[in-house]
Amino acid sequence: MELSLYIQHGDALYEPCVEEDISFSLERKGSPGKLAFRAVDDGRLPVSEGDQVLLKIGGVELFYGFVFTLKRNQTRMIDITAYDQLRYLKNKDTIIDGNLTASELIRRIGKEFSLSLGVIEDTGFVLESVIEDNQTLFDIIQGALDETLQATGRLYVMYDDYGYLTLRSIENLRLGLLLDEETAQGFDYSSSIDNGTANRVKLAFDDEKAGTCQIYQVQNGDHINEWGVLQYFEKINSPAGAVRKAETLLRLYDQKTKKLSVKGAFGDPRVRAGTGLAVSLALGGETVSQLMVVERVTHRFRQGAHLMDLDLIGGDFFG
């Protein structure tokens, strides 16, 4: 495993002497990519907040970000924490706009905050209004992506692709990679209908002019008989597309929530949060064999070894 780690300080490029693990973590939403490592502080490594950090493995560009935290002590070691440019989406702002897609919103925010944009796939769905007051840019963008998901059933993932803010459909993030008992040191799996499951969807629109309340409801009778009534309820601002939205929400929520945690899997630099992986595990009385989505991943590099810790979720994400 050829691992290359560099720090760009001014016009000079340095390769620090790293002790112990290099840890690279990604989450599917709401957090920037994080790189953490410990380097020898021998007085010949000039590093300061804002310096660029680059990580490559076997020629694959893995991380491009900026130093945010330096921690020194008497052992002449320095702990360095760097984040990719999604860190700047923690800034807060107020946005009042409308008649734009989530893709257009991301481009607008990226331009305003001087972020480098890469591939931004067209989400298609037009948001009637975006009204966010004193919210993080992460939350503003995620709200637009969540509304798009509820209206269309299409899930998009925003991430930093080696210095370029990127938005892609989850259908385009599948990997031909299998997780099974032979590729991981340990795992925990759970399935539940206790949180995030609904077999009845009810949407209500208050028609103030007519003085009535219009109800749009869909349900799965078989699952109601099996699980009891688990209802998702929401008041909507417009009846336009209400039936389609209700049907889409039922498809998204009328299923068990499945979670899988994997420790010590063989590392693959292509795996990021949002990646779709094939899972095949025999778990006592249940066999799990499906595509699952990486919610978070931590890549660990130590003494020539590359391992991953993964949290995955199951669901109807791939059409």
C-alpha cells in the first residue's frame, strides 16, 4: 500500500513523519470529511492553521483539505486535524428564495462562499420556496435535498471530491464490492419498525378560502395487519402533487429500518459515505443479502495496513 501524505505551507510541500494511525472519516450528511494524524514535531515542519493537506493511496486521490486544529505537548509530537471544504458549510446564513432546484441552491451557496464546484447533478425538482433563518449552510442544503427526496424518491449525496464540492444521485455511487463474513473482523446488525417506519401516510392541506381541510392518504393494508398502524402525518402548504408525494413517502417509509456496523473491513479507497455496497451475511435465523448505503466510514492506515469501520443502512434507495 503506497500512502502519500503532504502538507502545503506557503509555496513549500512537506511530507511529515507520521506516528501511529492516519484516520480519515466521512459521513453522508451534515459533516465535512475529517483527516486526523500525529506527526513528529522536530522543528523542521512548519505547519499552521489553513495549510493544505493532501492524502493519496496507491495513486488514488483521497483527501484534499485544510488544517483547522494543531495540538502540541511535551513529547514533541503534534496532533493535526484537517477538514475538506465542506467544513465551510458550518457557516450560518439566512436565505429567502424560491423556484429553484436543490442543485441551483448548492451552486448559489458555493459561489457566495468561494467553494470549488465539481459535478453537480441536476435534481430536477423545483422548490417553491426556500425560507431559512439563521441556519447552517449544511442544514439549508439538506432541507432542500430532503424535500426533493420526499417529492421524487430520489436520494442525492453531497461530498467533497478531492477539493471539488460534488452532488450525485445515490444510484451513481454503487460499487462492485461485497461485504461478508470473510471481509470483516466483526459486525452488528439490527432491524426495526420502531423509528422511521410508516405504513400509512396522511397529508393535510388547510384550504383557508373554502374553510376545509383536504386529506390525502395512502396505506399498506398488509403491513398494517402485520405491524399495526404506523402513521406519518404532515401538513402541506399546497395540494399540488400531494397524491404523488404521499405515494413516494409510503414507498420510502413502509419498510423496516436496517442498520449494519462493520469493524475492520478490508480497506478500499473508493468507499465513501453514500456509497452503495452489496452485503451478504448469515445472521442466525436471518440472512441479509441486499445493497446497503454507507452512512459513515472511517479509513484507518497503519504500518502498511488499510482497514475500514463502516455504518450502513438498508432501504429502497436504488429504484
